[in-house]
Amino acid sequence: MAKSSTGETSFSLVYGVEALILVEVGETTLRYFRADEESNNEAMLINLELLEARKDLACVRMATQKQRVEQYYNRKTNLRYLKVGDLVLRKVTQNTQELNAGKLGPMWEGPYRISAITGKGSYGLENQNGDKLPSNWNVTHLKRYYC
């Protein structure tokens, strides 16, 4: 079956031809009956010559599909720009979760103050006493804290 991203079957991208189903070989269909050996060999050579072009077109189709998915995703994202000194809440993950907190435990902890911008979307945090947290936190794990 043809993939939506490439428009080709994986068999045709590898071998350069469409696969015949065994039923078509056993019972003479029009597709199998009209093929003779000479024309089949010529068609196979032509398909092998055009195989690289078909693979290139499949790669182009895959790249355009990835770009469309990326544009769709970026259209729905909300960028958050945080500054040094902003108060944020930190998402509770499995390694920062309290023991025996269970399913009903808090989802966010804090508030923390952003002490430094360490990279694109990565921040250094400190608590209210000024003690720095040991690792950098990504913007997806932070939420702005409003008093």
C-alpha cells in the first residue's frame, strides 16, 4: 500500500517495480497475460534507471510533509518569554516528586525566581531564600507565577 508521505510503496522504492500478487500469477489476469519477456525486460531497465529519481521525489515529498507538520505545530504554540527576576512554578516530575505523594499530589511546586538565562528556553532557578537549584530547567517545565 502506498504511504501518504512518499506516495510510493516501500517495495517499489527498494526494487523499482510494483509487486505482483501470487493470485495474479496463478490466474491469468490482463496485467499478467499481456506482458511478454522482451517488453518486461525493457520496462525493468527503464524502471531501474528511474528508481533514483523516484527515491529523490519521495524524499522531497517527505520533507514537504514534515514542513507542513512543523508549520501546523508552530502555528498552535504559544511562545513564553521569561526574564531574570520573574517568578515561576516548576512542574513536579517523578524524580522531584515527594515520596508517597500519589496521584493526588501537587502538579507544580514553587514559586521560584529566575536567576539566569542559561540558553535558548533554559533557565537557572533559585528559591525565595536565594538558594540556587542544582540544574537548568526548560521552559516546558515552567509556568509563570501570578501573585
